[in-house]
Amino acid sequence: MGQTEGPEEKTMHCGTSCCGAEYEDGRFLTKDEKVKMLLEYKEKLEQEVKGIEETISSLKKAA
């Protein structure tokens, strides 16, 4: 997918700027900032898994 830039933050293929990024907006990220970004990314992934599971369940019922 590659790098994209939105109104709020630069993002990498994973949807966050946490994937190996040591700095953002011209400054180095602190450990706490990296942890926060990773936790936010994890939450997005968990929501995506939930959506996938719901879709699979719906497709199985329709079959």
C-alpha cells in the first residue's frame, strides 16, 4: 500500500506511523508516544477482526 498522509497524521501501510517510525513531524517520538500509537493500532486491528468474524458468520448463515 505505501505511505499516505491524512489530515491528522502520516500513516504507513499498517494504518499508523508506528511501524518502525522513529520520528514524526520532524521530531523523534517518545517511548510513551510509540506505546500509545501501538495501542491505538491494536484497537483498530481488533475492530477489523470483529468485522471479519461478523461477515463470515453472516455468509455462513446465508449459505
